[in-house]
Amino acid sequence: MRTHGLAGLLGAVALSLCLGACKDTKTAQENEQLKTQVAELQKENGQLGNELEAMTASRDTLAKENANLKSSEPAGRKSRSKRAVVRKTRRQHHRRRQSVS
């Protein structure tokens, strides 16, 4: 009886070592894949950072140009008030009625 128990115990130990080795191999493979993915993401992050800096510089340049254009715009341009537009259209309607009659 003792031999069967000892043989079963040795078999269980051997089986657990094999399964443990498989898990270690799978874990190592997953670890390598994750390291590769992290490296790719870091590379993409660096590229996006560079693009962001370029876009920010471009935005700042355009903002300066816009400010320069606004400051150089002639001050004499005034838009007509809404009241003046309404008065004009009323006069036109009034004249039309007079000429039709």
C-alpha cells in the first residue's frame, strides 16, 4: 500500500512540475508580447507628442497672423444699424404703393 501511495505522490509531483513549466513558458511568452506592445505604444506616443508640438507651433503662428490682420484692418468700416435697414425698406414699400396707385 505504501508503494502505491508513494508512486501516486511522485506522479502528482511530476505532473505538477510539468504543468508549472508550461505555465512559466506561457507567462514568459505573454510577457514578451506585452513588452513588444509597450515599446510600440511608447514609440507612437513619442510620434504623437512631436505632431502635437508641431500643431501647437502652427496654431500660435496663425494666431499671431490673425492678430496682425485684425490690427491692420481699417477702422472706418462701420456696419449699418438694423434700424437704418428697416427704415429704408419701409420707404421703399411706401414708394411702391404710391407708384402703383
